[in-house]
Amino acid sequence: MGDTQRPAKKTVKSRPKPASTNEPQFVQLLSPEGRRVKHPDYDIDLSDEEYRGLYRDLVITRELDAQGTALQRQGQLGLWPSLLGQEAAQVGSGRALRPQDTVFPAYRELGVQWCRGIDLISSFALFRGVDLGGRDTVADRFNMYAIVIASQTLHAAGYAMGVAMDGAVGTEDGEAVIVYHGDGATSEGDFNEALVWAGVFNSPLVFFCQNNQYAISETNARQFRLPPYRRAEGFGVPGIFVDGNDVLATYAVTRGALDRARGGEGPSLVEAYTYRMQPHTTSDDATRYRDEAELDFWRAKDPVVRYRKWLAAEGLADESYFAAIDTEAGEQVRALRARVMALTDPEVSEMFDNVYAQMPAGIAAQRAEAVEFQASLAEPSTGAGSDVR
């Protein structure tokens, strides 16, 4: 938005509820106070170690993300899109994936990347500007970050169509595809086109919408009349509405949607209702469009605090366990920071390499010009009036 347009402060509202009893129920397995809640269609039964592991994922993801913000503020990254407040949505869905599943992220999915066991340095290198975030996406089954809003939904739809055409669905060992996007992406043509194609071709694709309330400064009310999970029905796709700050509910719902996709039952849209506690990115000033009362409202629903309360109440973890996780998170942060600081700047010529199998003459000329200009910057000036010391 331009500097002359200042959005009005948003009134704090409770979470939206379905308009009638015929619509999907809000799926929640842990209340904001950390009490276990039963749901008729979704439940979860993990081992004690798996329950504790989810807490480890939440805490480490939060601390690594906080380091991204710190590094940017210290001038070590050009930009950082924080996921603070969205950890449960990412960890719950990330842990619901199976090894054979393929992920198409947006640009904030650090928690999913962590759960998939992918080296996080690729994300930090991208935002440091030393490379384009490239990895072996085939081996990782985790595609590159998509900065262009909703573009990844079409990529995922096309890939999932290929999975279906290859016959890699219909069994328990089949492949499912998940694409992550925000509420803002649902206003893009790419998203709607992806839903058309995924629905028509019955593709094994889960659209995972992290509804964090804002598309930069635009609230949900300025984006759509009906929430994403209700809009899915118009494409012939089931929509599920889940508490995105509840790691257990997110896990259960995503697992169900992925199993459905693997079984050949087609696509689903999961709307994880959550909240972005930090600005959209480190270049955004969120104080222009939301106030402290709204933040306080959502702090009471903190996904990490909620889950910790439940673990403690159930006797699944004690203070020594929580302290050990804090120590491990600190070690992870220090190791990551050292690696980020050790990243070297690329040669200017590298931006031209590996783009074409055979470099066109025009691109080769641009490469030579860039190399020549870079070299000239290192040469001392000998012009009139120069002060070479």
C-alpha cells in the first residue's frame, strides 16, 4: 500500500465459526488452555516419544526463525519472512508427510523444511543473497521457495497430475503432494486455476492454506467474502477448517487429507487458521495496520505454550526435558549462525551459469561485460584529482 493509505486498526475478533451445522466443524484437539479436546472425525494416537518430538520441533523451529530475524536486523540477511505464531501449522503438517510425498512451499516454510530433514542453510543463503536457494529438489522432494505469490500452486497441480497419470496413487504407498500458501494467495488467479485442474483431474494434491489473517496489510475481510475452506466446495474439492495453532489437530487433519490423496480420492483444501505474530517480512511495518490488543489476543493462543502445558499436564515431559530442548535449540542456533556468517559471496559470473544448456551469444556478451565491470571496481583510480594512498 502507498504511504498515503493507512489501513484502519483492526478490531479483535474471535475465530470464525461455520455458518450452519451442515458445514465442516472447526477441528481442534487442544484448547488454547492446553486441554485435550475430542473430535468425532479426527484423532491422534502417537507414542510418548513422538509427542515429545513435536515439542522439540516447535521450539527449535521458533528459535531458528528468530535467528533469521536477528541476522537480518544485523545486516547479514537482505530479508527474512518470519513464521512466529505459525509453528504448529508447519510442524503438524510437516510431520504428517511420508517420505514419498512431495512438497511445494511458498517462502515461509522453515518449519516444514526442518521436519523434512532438509539442510536449512539453503533458505538462509537465499535471503542472504549468495545463491538462489537451489538444491536437489528431486532427491529432497521439497521444491524451491516460490516468491511469486501462488505460483507454486500451479507447479504443484501440474506435478500432482503427473503423479496421477503415472499411476502412483491408489495404494497406501502412493505419493501425495502438498502445496503451502497463505490466505493472500487465494485471491490470485493461479490458485483458482490450480484448484480447477486439481479437481477436474482428481489429482493427489493437498492445498494447505496457512490463514495468518493478513496478505501483507490486507485483512481477510478485504480479501474474500467466504473463507478458503468454504470456497473449495465450488471446485468440487472438500475443505477442512482446522486450528492452525494446535499441532495435534493440524497433524491429524493433514494426515487424513494426505491419506485421501494417496488413496486416489483426489485433492483437498486444508485451511489452518493461525496468526502471523511478526510483520509480513522484515521490510514490513505491521504497526500501521494492527494494534497491541490484537497481538495480545493471539499471544493467549500461542502454539508452543499450549502444547507445553498439555505435555506437562499429561506427565509426558517435565522441566528437565523442557530445559534440555532449550539447550539443544541454542546449539542449533549457534551452529546455523556460524554457517550463515561463513557463506561466501558468489562471483558475478555465476548468475549467468547453469541457466541454459548452451549459453546464447547475447547472454555470453552480458556475462563478459559483467565480469569486466566487476574487475574495474577492484582497480585503483588513476584519473585527475585522484587521491590514491
